[in-house]
Amino acid sequence: MSKVDYLGHRVSGLGLEATPKILESLTALEFPRTLKGLQSFLGSLNYYHRFIADFAVYATTLYSLTETDFDEYVTRPKFREHEKWTHATRAFDVLKTKLAETPMLKHFDESRESVVIVYASDWAISGVLTQVHDDVYMPVKFTSRTLKSNELNYDIVEKEILALLRVLNECYTILAGRPVRVLTRHTTLAWLF
């Protein structure tokens, strides 16, 4: 099967994946010691966010560090014990792990069943469009975002509906007119269908 490396991605007849060499260099990074280093890491992650499930859920913690005085956390040991710092280092490690385990995004196949899986947390929503290949849900597209201030007050079911709407909106051109199965943690969404 022929593969082509193009703009940091490897494209083949099977699907789209991140270039392994670039992923290795990103996963080998240690937690940044400067604000510029953190911003650089986040920029690289933004480029590859399409391969990371629940990207916004974890990246939000790192983005919140960019809004604070990052140098205080790095240079003063007492600040490293702060809850925000420990959450950020944990999120950094989780994102690196997710980046190392990035799946191949399959090309959309019109003949296969489309399944949308949604997730909502207190501050972010995410969803994935998948298709069944050999009894395994293979991702076609990941999507996620942080919630706006007014959306933070939504009930968890409303947040999952928001996640579903995001997936349907981003994948409209390939899903229009096709049946879609939705997997969610809350059966309350069944009333939609």
C-alpha cells in the first residue's frame, strides 16, 4: 500500500495518520519551562488535534496556565504544589500519551454504518464520528471544544446534545441524508430520536 507524507501527515488508501517521526519528537518533550515553550507545544498540538480524542478536555488546563504568570509556577517551588500546576502537568502527560497512541483516521466509507460517540465534561465537549471496521469502531473525525461561559451552566444532557450538534455540524457534508447511530452515557438523549 503506497503512502505519501504531506504537511506532517501520512496519507494512504487506508486513511490519514500523523507522521511518526514528528510524533516521536513531540512525545519526547519534557514539560516546558517557559511560557513560549508551552505556547509552542500547544501550537503543535493544535496542528494534530484532529488525532486526539477529548483534546479540549485536557488542553484547557494548559491554556489556563498561559493566562497566569507562568514564571511563578516554574521558578518558585511552593507554586509547583498548587492544584493548577499539578493538573497542568497531568494534562501534559495525558496529551503526550494520547499523541503517542494516535489512531489512523479512516476515510469515510458510504457503505458502512456511521456511529457518533459524544462526551461532555464540566468545561468541554467532544465527539467522534466512527465507522465499524471488523467489529471495531474506527475514528473518522474527532472534534472538541471548550464551553462558553453561558454553556457552563448547562445540564450534562444538554452538554452532550451540544457535542452531538458539533459533530453533526462539522460532518454535515458526509452525513447528510444518512442514518447515524449515537452512543452516549445518558439515556435521556433517546427522546431526541
